[in-house]
Amino acid sequence: MPQGSRRQPGGLHHRDAAAGAAGRKRVRRPRPGAGPGAAQPGRGGRGLPGQNVTMDEGGAPLLPDSLVYQIFLSLGPADVLAAGLVCRQWHAVSRDEFLWREQFYRYYQVARDVPRHPAATSWYEEFRRLYDTVPCVEVQTLKEHTDQVLHLSFSHSGYQFASCSKDCTVKIWNNDLTVSLLHSADMRPYNWSYTQFSQFNQDDSLLLASGVFLGPHNSSSGEIAVISLDNFALLSRVRNKPYDVFGCWLTETSLISGNLHRIGDITSCSVLWLNNAFQVRARVPPAAVASSACCPPAVSHPQDVESENVNVVKRLFKIQNLNASTIRTVMVADCSRFDSPDLLLDDGATPGRVFDLGGDSEDEAVGPGPAPARTKEGLRRFLDGLLDGRAQPQLSEHALETQVAELLAQGRTKPPEHSTAAARKLLVFTTGCLTYSPHQIGIKQILPHQMTTAGPVLGEGRGSDAFFDALDHVIDVHGHIIGMGLSPDNRYLYVNSRAWPSGSVVADPMQPPPIAEEIDLLVFDLKTMREVKRALRAHRAYTPNDQCFFIFLDVSRDFVASGAEDRHGYIWDRHYNICLAKLRHQDVVNSVVFSPQEQELLLTASDDATIKAWRSPRTVRIHQAPRPRPHPFFSWFASQKR
């Protein structure tokens, strides 16, 4: 049975965990949790081989415990466990906590200043956890897709999962001991080019599937489809632009989509909409059309870009984009569990790279008078200086457009709302301010009154002085963001980023800096808005910055996993920040996902058109253990039944 590779000093290897595969004879040998537990010392010192070698004639040990301990320190984990089978004294020393602390730090190469996991009961059990519960044994390969598999998502119950592919299908699978295909939805009749993302709603009754429209190479239009999981019927379709907004659920029956309006050559406006999952054919109310009159002439009205299948319920946010950037990769973080996380990560030594764009910014504290008047005055002074030659003489057209757009937005941006009730959810997305490549993470509070479909729709109630919405927080990663994922408690945001060179400056927004091949896995605390831990490294990517694509990652209670372009998936421990396993494919690994109910099961999707299921050695042993044979009496009794 194939499996992932990992460091194996001391002769300890996971391959024995899968040695019971069909057609193979299982070879038993000592391993953490199996050797010592399988050979307990007998009473009176009898029953353990070699006991007379370590005892003198009077039954006293020939070697003191301290000397045996020093000898065991020079052995690997497998040899320590094997030696523990010799006699009671050696068995006791082989379970020594200080011995296994040394074995742990040496075997897993953990920094000595990292303490033991807060939930661990002993160093021996912690060693065993990292060795025996990592999903690194390949148990099944699914080949039903005919092209690159781009994304995987699990239902919250763990009973089903969905896959998206370049073959333009969304496949829904039954997750049992042997995975089986339940349904395949072909999206080509809806003019889709391929499917790229999916997400189950909270009660697992609906599936959101996101795809890309057929069109020119530079087209950025996409669509979101909602599929019923009761009968696999297509319930609704929602336009989504750009397509790499992906979309996400906000409530069980409402989802977030995006739209993009061009204002200038490198200036645009991203609008995030709240949509009903169920199709309701209704015309846009006249009041909504009138309310959109505040849009600049270069911005299309919302109804101009809606397809006949779209039912927009409410406009959530309208955000200005500078220097060819756009909002992409939206996701929703639930704040309700921030104070009771599954795993509390320590803050790093240096403060996080966070810039707060809240209500106390300098722009709002400048001078007396209404904001529109200050904006007009500032713009007038800037243009007068430009005409008189007092402005920067080498100002490019792009730089000029950006400065004018910033001045215009100053008086037309609505500051963040402050509510007495804490925000229940955060909208998280990638954005930027220097170039088109996503290099910042935007965070916007979603207040309770914004999560309901009641109230003004299509921007009703918005005045011309509040055209754009300000972000609450921006996290700058100084690199190209190629993946994001939330921890199960939603408190920590994990980010795949390919760093820019240190000290690099973006001179032209259409020419971002070169990016590193190494992928940094960064961790941010969404409660404190600080970067925590040090960056995780092991995986690599090779696509240049103008062709970069998303590599999806996933986080479980104890582990974090990611794909990579080096034909491997990777698994790290969240507490110790160490790479535990590499999972082999034949091509780029685009997506990984843990079962939400069983972190010892991981799925990986690849450009080799396969999906692989990986389980932990412990789970494989359990599933391969022979079932107990029925008692002869019960066999006879069953045979007498008619």
C-alpha cells in the first residue's frame, strides 16, 4: 500500500503500519504504542526473554538505571522500544519521560524552546501521536475525473465531499471506508469552461459551486451555482466577477458573490452582494435603479451585469480598488469561538504586519469642514500644482490616476461602522494597493443587521457621500498570496504566500516584483490582528507572478496541510511548526482537505486528474484488524433460524 514519505531516523518507519494490505504478509516489529504495550513484564520477573542476562544470581540488576538511561539515549526510538522488551528494569527505563523528551526533540527536530503540546499527557504519548495519527498512508485513488482536479471540500458531517475539475464537472462523493461517487453535475450546458471551488452550507443541504465562463483568454467572468443535496437539482445561478472571488456562504440560505466595475485604466470598484440561494424571479425595483444614480459614469449599474438567473438580495460592501488590484477569494470567519479556540497559538517575538484602517485614521482627522469640501479642495490644489509644474515632474499616467482616485475617495468613503454588539462574523479576502497581484488581506466586519435580507436592497439608503466602504483591517504580507484557510475554530488564518525580495519597491503596478519559489505558510490571529508563530516552509511553487494560481490549504485541530507545485502535498503540526509528511502525486497538488470529523483522514487533488485518500497508520491498522469470529453456539443458533 503506497504512502507518503517522511523523516525516518532511528529505523522507525510508517510503512509497517500499512504492511497488512491485501496480498501482503504483515511483518510485526516494535513501534510506539505497540511494542511496550504488547509485552508487559510477568509476575516474579518471569516471562521476559533474556532476563538472566541483565540480572545477577541474586536477582539484582547488573547495570544501574542511570547507566541504562545513558545507553538508551544513544539509541533510536525503535531500538529503545525493542530493548524495553528484555526485562522489567529495561522496560521501566524505556518509558522514562526524560528519555522520550530527548527522543521527541531529536527525532522531530523541534526547537528546544518549544514546550510540549498543552493537551499532551506525556512525552511518550506525544511522540506516538505525531508518529501514528498523521494521515500519510494512501488507501484509495479516485480516477473518475478526466482532467485536472482543482478543489475539494467536505460536508460538515464528514459523510460527503465534493470535487471540482477542469473537466467542467462537480462531483459529489460518499465518504465511507471505500469512497464512492454519488453524483456528477456537468456544467458545460451553462457555458462554463471549468469548475474551480465548492462549499457546503452549514446544515449540508446545499452545495455552492463556483466556475469560470467560456470566453476570451483575458475574460474574468464566472458564475456560482447552488445545488440541492436532496435531489441534486440546480436551484439557482449567480454571476460572479472576477471568477476568483469564488464566493462563500454567509448563512444557510444566503451566499456572497462579487462584481467588478471599471472606473479607469487601473482603478475599479468591487461590489460584494448577498444573494438568495433559492431562485426568485423578480424585477429590480425602480427605487433601486434611482439609488444607483450616485455611481460615477464609468461604473455600470448593478442590473446591467446581472443575468436572468440572478436574484440579488442586498449589496453588502462597495470597495475601491487601486493600481489594478481587485477583491478575490472571499471567506467568512465566525467570531463566536474566538475566546475558546481548539489550540491557542503563542504570539511571535515581533509584532504582526497589520495596518488598521479604522475610524481613527489621519484622513478623518484633517481639518474642519465636511469631507466632500475637503476632498474638492485637496483635488483642486493637486491639479493646480500639476498645471503650475509644482507636482512631481516624472509622474506617470498610472501614478496620476491613482492619486486622483485616492483624493476622490477620501470624501466618498463610509468609515467602518461601530456597533455596541460585537461583530459575529468577519469577511476575509485578498486585495492590494500597489499592484494587481494579491499581496494584502482585507478584513471587514459583518454586523448582525447586515446578515439579514430585510432592509434596504441594491444600495437603497446610501447617499452620494458614502459611495465606498472602508476596510476595518489590512494585513500586508509583502508577497503574492496563493492560498488561505481558516482553523476549525475560525480564529487563525493560514496564508500561503510567495515572498517578494526584501526591500523591493513596486514602481509600476503592472510589473510586480519577482516572487520566491519557496512558499511561506503564515499564521494570523484574527482576534488580535497579529501574526503568530514563524512561517512554515517546505513546499514550493514555480509559476511566475503573472500566471500564479491558487493552491488551497486546510487546517484541522492539530494539523495544517497544503498542496504545492513540486508534486507533493504537505502536512505540518500546528503547535510544533514541523513538517510531518509529504504526500506524493504525479503532478501539481492543487487542493487538500481534512475530514472535519476525523483529522486522520485527508484528501488531496492534483493536476494528474486523481484524488487520493490518506489515512493515519493507526486508522489503517484498525480497519485491517481481523474481525472476531462468532462463538460456535451462536453460529449453531443462527443456523437453526428459519
